[in-house]
Amino acid sequence: MNKIVSLILLLFISISTHAQNEIEMADTMRSNGKIYTVVAVCLTILFGLFFYVFTLDKKISRLEKENNTKL
């Protein structure tokens, strides 16, 4: 079992080191200025998810508080 886990771990390490050599797309996007658009979209989605989770937590907390006062 340890041999299989070690083999899989080494396989993932070799894949990740191979992938680090191929950054042509990032260089192209950076030179065109499109990388900032990608980062802005990712940050917008991330902030939207955080806002959604925060408001959902507030609503759930309010409902739990109302439910506890009724009992």
C-alpha cells in the first residue's frame, strides 16, 4: 500500500514540475493585458461568494434565534 501511495505522489510531483515549464498562455495574456481582466473576474466571483455566504449566515442566525425564542 505504501508503494502505491509513493508512486502516486511521485507521479503528481513530476506532473506539477512539468506543468511549470509551460506558461506560454500566461505570458501571452500578461503581454496583452488580459491577465488583469481574468484576475478581476476571479476576484469578483470570489467576493460575490463571500458576500452570499455572509448574508446567508446572517439569515440562518436570525431564523435560529427566532426558532429558539418560540420554544
